[in-house]
Amino acid sequence: MMTRTVGFRDTQIELAHGAGGKASRRLIEGLFMPYLQNELLAPLADAAYCDVNGTRLALTADSFVVKPLSFPGGSIGELAVNGTVNDLAVSGAKPLALLTTFVLEAGLPSSVLEVQVAALAAAARDAGVLVAGGDTKVVEHGKCDGMYISSAGIGLVDGRSRLSPGAVRPGDKILLSGPIGDHGITILLARGDLDFEADLRSDTRSVWPFVNAMLAACGPDLRWMRDPTRGGVATALNELARDAKLAVMLVDEAVPVSDPVRGACELLGLDPLHIACEGQFLAVVAADAADGALAALHAVPGGGEAACIGEIRAEPARTVLARTRYGSSRVIDVLVGDPLPRIC
Amino acid sequence: MMTRTVGFRDTQIELAHGAGGKASRRLIEGLFMPYLQNELLAPLADAAYCDVNGTRLALTADSFVVKPLSFPGGSIGELAVNGTVNDLAVSGAKPLALLTTFVLEAGLPSSVLEVQVAALAAAARDAGVLVAGGDTKVVEHGKCDGMYISSAGIGLVDGRSRLSPGAVRPGDKILLSGPIGDHGITILLARGDLDFEADLRSDTRSVWPFVNAMLAACGPDLRWMRDPTRGGVATALNELARDAKLAVMLVDEAVPVSDPVRGACELLGLDPLHIACEGQFLAVVAADAADGALAALHAVPGGGEAACIGEIRAEPARTVLARTRYGSSRVIDVLVGDPLPRIC
């Protein structure tokens, strides 16, 4: 059946292939897509749209392998809900139901599992979604790292906007819901590999209340959204620039970054724009709608730090730039390699 | 929020908790359900039903950890499609779309992954479903066994019948689509642990064409279906007997079992009724409709060995019995322990 040559040349799978950056893209486009290409999957977005009897559904799935299983501000059980719920939300869909599957390692204390099931259930309640089903498999001791969770989500597409990179126009504003990098750096610190302490918590939460407020405030002036998880803001905006064939111009100083995240990034030589968030999202809105959108975000509890961080330009197409505090511009590339494996 | 005491007393997770038998039931009902109970999840069936804008959807998810990754007649990629498709089919839903997530072990040869992606794509084509999305995560070498796949499925509930254990009546006939145990014994032999060779292949396939033919032939006279995977026919029918509060009376000699499966089971002291199938299903139909249903199954390619294997009785309620070839009856219990871990 297959005649197309697979374009993936790496001979084996490495951690970087799961990091959400350049290597992940190569794996998905070079190995998965030649076999699986179809009209639903083609856009490679956070969720696929599927029409069933005239109802437009959003479908998405993620697996979670975060280490450690619990960390300040969250846990794998909460990520398994919020990660999937947020992929639906930024696709403009109200999250309805989740399906969760567990792979458990033989020997896992039942109490460790119970903590995560309870966390997952509480997060689902908070997010207003029902866990409709799931499955549990057990593998031998040493063939898993405690537990992995996979979570699929079904959402009902909201009719107030039709989101697409193709709807983005030069002059549109780029909004960010809050400070970046809290999740990634929290995981790094929780592993104890770093001789550095900070009062930092994962930002994991459902972003649907914020998205809902933006949809009410902007309607069709809301053009595009994405949650900057693996690969961070830099990777998400590079995908936008590429798909929209436009330029993204950020203002470095406008991007909200907490002091502990900035400090850890300076210490490690990382750019906060590459560090994962689990409870933030990026939105592109028409320039006229930006003030109203920001006011709507600020009015939702937890949205006080939302900010306009830049704008869309026509040139240089397919490029993300940031204006530094010294007035110069730097090119923001996608994540290369995997400085922080297994953060979600 | 939680006041209910969790009823799960095992202090750690063991392989048997993933085997689909008594221990699995204890884990699901004792640990997961106290936290996750809701109206969609309550029936604990193969799929949950969810009404969205007047359209009745079936939702299901499974994870796959089979070892080895490829075996005669199938592979983890094919199981990830057919296992999920079949949970939808036996729930009376036409499979529409799948979401698949991969957890990959660093160091996995890309060619091994490619074989499974190709197998998954081919199985999806054969089953008439679209892969709408997915996700890939990579964990360190030694933290996974090559790859695990999780697969969620969305189906459109067929209006020709409303399946439920509550619809089953004494006198109804029990049909089986073909010989049992081929998948489980194939996996066992493929591991090479057994000094035994046989010409046996996994039966993995989509059962939707058979279900569709039964729905056309029987309409509302089709009362209940289940695919006997982990835990086998014995576990599936015990769940029916318990949920319908009725008795199941099988005829041992009527159950189709191939010679290699019977031979391996005798050698190992296993009952074929406990061995998993991946391409068969059980159906309960009204007595008057049984001949028509069997004729419909026989008319679908691959359905030639479908058989009536017993009937529903009022007493002894909540019990599965089998009439032996010697005229006596034996009690058929659910699977206890896990004689064959990681078969799917």
C-alpha cells in the first residue's frame, strides 16, 4: 500500500523526540504523517475537528510521563486532566469528557496510585469535565516509572470564533495569559538535581474560563490560540509564524516571567521562552479587540498578569523576533534538544 | 470533598490487577470508582454513552502493553486499532475516529516504531476509522518496554438496537462469533517460554462488519454484546450474569476452540474460556432471532465458525455454568490471577 518514502532519518528514538521541539516535529512529520495522513489529522493542531451529525467536536489526546509524579502545585493526575482540557480550550472547544488510561508498574504502592486518582478526579471536577471511561494495564517492575497516564478529550466547538493560523493578520496583537516557565522550572527543582531553591509552583490549571471570557469579549476577533507546553512560547509562536506565513514580533520586557524562573534560566543558560507552562495560553486578537480581551482576562480570577507581549507583522515571514531591552532584535527559534525531559 | 472510604485493600499493584479478572475488578471498583463515579462511567461497560446536541456517541479507551510487539497474525499497532474499535462495535456504535498516544523508550530503533505506525495505519484503513490525533512521549532507556500505545475511540451509536444487560431475558440465546483463545495462546507461544509449536495466529480484526450484520438481521432482538479480551469468555459472561441477575448455561462442546489452543490449554492447565480473543465477540439475542443472527454472521467473510454456545436461564442467578460432554455441569468463574500477563 505504502509507496511514499518515510523522511525520518534518525536511526533510533531519543529523549529529544519527545520534547516538543525540532526533533519532535521531525518524528511526527517524517515518520507518523506519511502513514497516518488524513483530513482530520492534517492541520497537526492541538485538537482535530470532527463533524458528527452536524455537531462540531474537538478531539485531542496526550500522554503524561512527568517525573516526579507529584511536585509543588500539581501532579501527574492533575496534568492528565488540565493538559487535555487545555488542548480543547485553545482549540475553541468547551471540554466535555475525558477518557483516561493508566499503565502501572508492578510493585507501585496502592497509596501512590490513590493520590493520583484523587488528584485526577478533583481536577476533572474543577475543570467541569466528566471522566467517561478508561483502562488500566500493569507491566512488570522495571518496565515503567511508577505510572504513565494517557488522556483523550472530547469538546464541543464554540461557535463564537473560528480559530486558525490563516485568520491571523499583520497588526494583530499577541496576548499571554500569565507568567511563563513556572511549570518547567518547578519540575526541574522538584527533581533535586539543581542546588537551587525557590518558592515556585506549577501553574497547572484549566484555561477554559479564560478562553470562555475571551470568546465572549472578542467573538470572531479572536483568531488563534495555543497553550505553550513542551517547547514553550518560542515553539508555539514559531509554529504560528510558519503556518500563518507571517512574522511575530515580541517585546522581551512585556513577557511576564517570575523572578525564580528568570534566575533559574540565567543559571542554566535557558531562555524562559523555551520553558513549558501548563496553565497559560497565547492568543492572537485583532488590534481593536486587544484592550477588551485583556480586560476580560484580568477579570477572571488568576488572570491578573495577562499581558500583550507583541504583534503580528508581514515581514520577515515565518520568523519570530524579540525586541530586547537594549533596542536590538533577536531571533527566537524553536526548542532544539531536550534540556528538561519528562516535564509533562 | 471525598468522604467515602476507598475499599481497595491490596497494598501494592500486581500484574493480576491488569489481567481483566477478579483483581482488576477489585482495583476499578475499590480504588478508581470511589473517586471517579459519575453518570457516564457508572455502567463500567466497554464504552460510555454520551449525548452531545442530540447525537448519541460512544466513547472508549484502552492502553496496549503487549509483549512481544509483533507476533503471528498481528502487532501492538493493530491491537491499538482493533481493540478500541471492537469496544465501540460491541457497544452498538459504528467506529468513527481514534486518538492514539505513544510512550516510547529512548534507544528504540526507528524501524521498530515505523513497523508499528504502518500496522496501525493499515488496521485503521481496514476498520474504516480515521486517526484524528495523538501524542508521542519519550522516556529514558529502561523506563518502558519498547513502546506502549493508548488508543481512545469515538463511535456513533447505532439506533437499531439498545444494548444492555437489563434487556436480556431467560430463553435468549448466546452466540459466539468464532473460535476462542487464538490470541492469548499465540502471544504465549511467541514469547518462546513454552516448548510447544503450533500453527496459530492472533485473531485480531475489527468485528464491526459482524456487528453491523447482526444489527441488520436482529434489530432490537439483539440484546447485549461483549468482546472477550482479557479474562476471556468466562469473565465476560460472569459480568453479564451478575449485571442481568440471570444464569448463563453454556454447552462445552458447542464452544469453538481450535486444536492448538485446546492442546496448549491442556498442557498448561488453563481453561480456554479464560483465554483472550482479540477478534471475537459474544452476543445475546432473542431465541426467535438466533437462527437469523447466525445466518447473518456466517454470511460475513470470516464468520463461518460462529455458533450458538448456550442460553440464558433465570436460575441460578448471577452464575455461569457449562454442561460438560459427560452431561454434568461445572461452574465457570472469572479469571483469578494472571496466567498470561501483557497479552494486549
